[in-house]
Amino acid sequence: MMNQQGTNNGVHLNGHTTHTHPANGHVSSGAEHEPFHYKYLDNINYPADLRKLPPDVLTDVANEVREFMVDTITSVGGHFGAGLGTVELTVALHYVFNTPKDKIVIDTGHQGYPHKILTGRKNQLHTIRQKGGLSGFLKRTESEYDSFGAGHATTSISAALGMATARDVKREDYNVVAVIGDGAMTGGLAYEAMNNCGVQKRKILVILNDNNMSIAPNVWSISNYFTNVFASPTLQKLRGSIVDMTDKMDDFGDRIRKVAHKIEGGIKAVFTPGMLFEALGFKYFGPVNGHNMPQLIKILESVKDIDGPVLLHITTQKGKGYAPAEGDKQFLHAIGKIDKITGKSLAKKPEVPLPPLYQNVFGQAMVELCEKDPLIVGITAAMPDGTGLNLLHDKMPERVIDVGIAEGHGVTAAAGMACEGIVPVVAIYSTFLQRAFDHIAHDCALQHLHVVFALDRGGLAGADGPTHHGVLDFAYLRCIQGMVVMAPKDEQELRNMLYSAVYHYKQGPVSFRYPRGNSIGVPIGSMQALPLGKGEIVRSGRDVAIVAIGNMVHKSLHAAELLWQEGISAEVVNARFVKPLDTALMDDLCNRFEKIITVEDGQKQGGFGSAVLEYIGTKHNRTTDVHIHGIDDVYVDHGTQEELWRDLGLDGEGIAAVVKEFIGFPQHLDTAELVG
């Protein structure tokens, strides 16, 4: 067994120390002091600078990288815990491998912050996840060191094998390393890739960063098995007894220890994932302490030249070196501005309490339904807190099933439940449900199975950027036969849609999407059924009709107020349904208006506006002019939701401006008559 002790790489923080960040001048805590400088990191801008240093100072470099990350991210916010756990690994990889010629593919961008620090982006880290700043994930257009973009999990081994294949086809010579972890091994794509690695037998190094966590606690059974076995008192006592017994037996004792080591190696092959990985065609090494820098350097140097697939299993601690993150790994997975010493949020409490988060409105509604109905089950893909299902788990843990980062499996499992009379409510972020498209179409819709999909983060997600914007769901769900697709205008309508989806729309799969962030603040009452495929007029008007969906309804009402102030009377419709479309309401609008504008915070191609235009174009003469207002055929970068809505013309002012341009304002309107 390799040494598991390692070194103590903790960041020493206390109330008497102030570190002034050299990049942004932020004073993090304590009394006034001179600006803090890093002995080694100040002179490291790229991995080539790192490789000039002797190996015996790399532990100090890792400490500085970790402290730099703590200094910066506590002051500006960002993903936190996972990156703290990969500091030593990142330093070791860039020291041993000749990046960027050698390719390092990092799974789940949460782990990538130390990588950004060492690859030319140190002085921009304070801009991370801010509009115009660094992406919170790996991004090929951001750096040549980002070999492959990472926003969704489990992709690294497949991408790395593809690069290794390209290298061999082109007869080039470089190393390819895949770093997978932070829960990504719960996804089936990783095992598909490993199986193919074993078949192709190409030279590739896979590093399994086993921190026993994703965002929520890891549901990877292999990791749990390994942890329990090797932490068992019996095995630890046996190892200690052998060492004590043979310590004074000279050569004979040394021979016994060697035999014991071989026996232990055999036990390890049975008791750890090594047996599985070797069956898949990998040469397996580990487990190795991922925070022991000398050990990491030594083993990486040893395995880098081995031909064929190699898997190095390292164990790390999420939040390593920062006590608040070590103590609360899930909460400090991603943070806003926090106090560097205590880890407590620095966000100011609003004078008036904010409305509840949409995710919590959903979670509370699930609690209410499950308390009355034993046949309802919630399903999450490693995101109970992010989807609000933690509220149900706290009350009835047996009614929440966490499938890990395996969305496709979760959806097909839900289809199996539906076959047997359970009503599964699958709560997955809109962007992550994209990964399960075939499972929705083939396993749910084709068999007319009653599976309910609650899509969190519908629309523009904000600082997480294009990998997390939920802008495709209207389009990719609308094309599935028999699918019901809807979006609520506020929190009460969300509750009504969940209730209706569970009890009234049973002919097949049903979906509703809702945005990230706080709800509108309308009164919350009992859940009521909504008539299938029926919208509502929420403001009457005579000059133009604004047909909005989801959270764009209230922004359209704001736009209508602004337009009224300029003498334009706009009718606002809450469509509620993308599919089935309220065709009777569309007929009425076409009879009363020459111009109709649709508004959605989703991709225009194939989305809600397309559904309206398709119907009007085939059922009516073309005297009605329809304009689709949404997101064009582009990827929207990261920024706050407010910044992105403003830039895309999806706030009240932007919608009003689009309406005026569409109708050819100024119109010959009698403002006095309108007011009267």
C-alpha cells in the first residue's frame, strides 16, 4: 500500500491576517497591511514557469495556488470546493506533462480553477463568471490549455480517447490525460468510454479524482465500498500488527513484510475498483493520496510512459485546506462573496424579504403532494438542493431517488416506475435534461408513459453561461410526439402546473420549466387544475398582441405599461402552453390584431414562437403579421440574468422597443382617446 499520510497543505487563515489580492486589490479581512505577495506564484504565469522550479518546492507552490484561490473566490464568488481539492493534482500534472502539447482534459469545470491560475489567467481570476470575464468552466476559445470544454460531467474520457485516436491517426507524439471526478463516475458515459479504451488499447492516462462528492454527496457505490473497506478498523489493525511483529526480525522480518505487501496487493485488487478497471482493459494504480505532492510527482513520472490505457486512482478532499469548505462541502461547492475567515455569506439581507426561490416553491409543492399521495416519487440527478427536492428528502427521504450524474438512466428508470403505477416527477435542470433526449422520446413518449418533468433553470441561467442556459427545452421537447410542454408565469401557476401534470394530464409525458432565482411574489394558495392547452389574456389592448410564455409574461406586462405611456395599447397573453397550443386563442388574436409578437427566453428556432407561426401560417391567411422575439441562433455568454435579459432585449424596456419597431411606431394614435 502506498503512503497515505501526505503533507498538511492547509491554508492558515485567522482574523489577524490580511491578504491584498495582487490582481484586484481586494482586502479580504483584518487590519490594514502591506500588499501580500506570493513567493513562487508571482513568477508563475504559465506551466513552463512552473517546470523551471525544483520539485521540492512544489508543495509550497500548491499552498500558494490554494491561498490565491481562497483570496480571490471568497471576494468575488464562484465554484469553490472542487477546485480546492484538485490543487496538488493540477500542479503535479502541469509539472510532469508538457502542456499544452500534452493534452489534459478536465471533467466538470468545477475542478478547473487551479488550472486557470497556472495557465495564463491568474490575473483575470477575479473576473470569473462575470460578464466579459473568465468562464466558470473550461472553454476552448479561452485558452489553448483548455483542450476540451467542460460544463456537463462524464465527458472527459470519451474526449480524451478521441484525441488519442487523432494523435495516432496523424502519427504524432504527445500524451493525453483525462481527469474525471467530483461525482462524474456516476454517469454511464464514463464506462462506455472506458470500455472502448480497453478495446482500442491506445495510450491514455485516466486519473480518477475520488473525493466521494459531486455537488451533493456522491452516490457512486464503488467509491463507498472502497472507503468503507480500507477505513475498516480490522484492516488497519492487521496492517499495524504485521509491521509491529516484524519490525525487529531483521532479514526474516523484511521477507515477511514483502510477502504481506503482496498479499495486501491481492486483497486490494479484490476490494477496490482495480478489479473492475483492469477487467475493462486498464492498468490500475492506486489508491494514491491526491494531496501528497512528492508521491503524485513520482507516480505520474512512472505512469506517463506506459503504453495502453492506464487508470490512476487518487483520493482527495473536496474543500481541502479551507476549513469552512471542508466542514460544509455541499454548501461551499459554489459561493457568492463570503467572509474569508468564517465562510459566511457577505450578501446583504434585503430590507423586505424576497419571494421564495422557484426551486423551493416546487420543492414545497412536492412535499404537499407526497404527504397526501403515496404513489408520487421525486427523482434527481445529483442535484437535490438545486432542484428543491431536498425539502422533500428532509421530510420523506424514501420518496426521493438520486440517480447520480446519470440523467438518461434516471429518465428510463422513471419510465419503469410509470409502468407500475408510480407517478415519477423528474426534476432536472433544463440544460442537463438535454442528455436524456432519446430516453424521453423512446422510453417515455413512445410508450405513452405518464412521467412528469420539472425543468429547473429554464431560460437564461446567468453566471454559469452557455453550458447551463436552458434555452433549448421548448424546441427539443415540442418535437416529441404526445409531449405536453408548458411554463408558468409565476409561483402559484407553477404549483398549479405540477398538480395538473400529476393528476390531470395522464396521456403521456408532461413537462414544465421554470427559471432560476426568486419568484414573482404573488400569493400562494391551494393547487388548482389548469385546463389542458388553454392560455389567458392578462391585459387587454387594441393595437398589438404580445403573446408571452413563462417568466416573460411579467416582463411583457412591464413592456405594456411602458408602451401605454407612449400611447400604444398592447394586449398581453399568458400562453401557458407551448404544446398543445391554445389554437382557439390564436384564432381570436388573428381576428382582432394585424400584428402579433411572441416573447420567449429560449431559442427562436423550433421554439414557442415557431409553434405560433406554424399554426397561423397554416390555418389563416397571411394578413396577420407575426414577429418572434427570443434568442437568435447564437450561444449566449455568461453574466447576470439581468444583464443578459437587457442585452437580448428581453427585459421590459427591450420588449417595448422591439414592439415599437415591429409596429412602425410612431402610430397615428389618439392618446387622449386611449386615456379616456
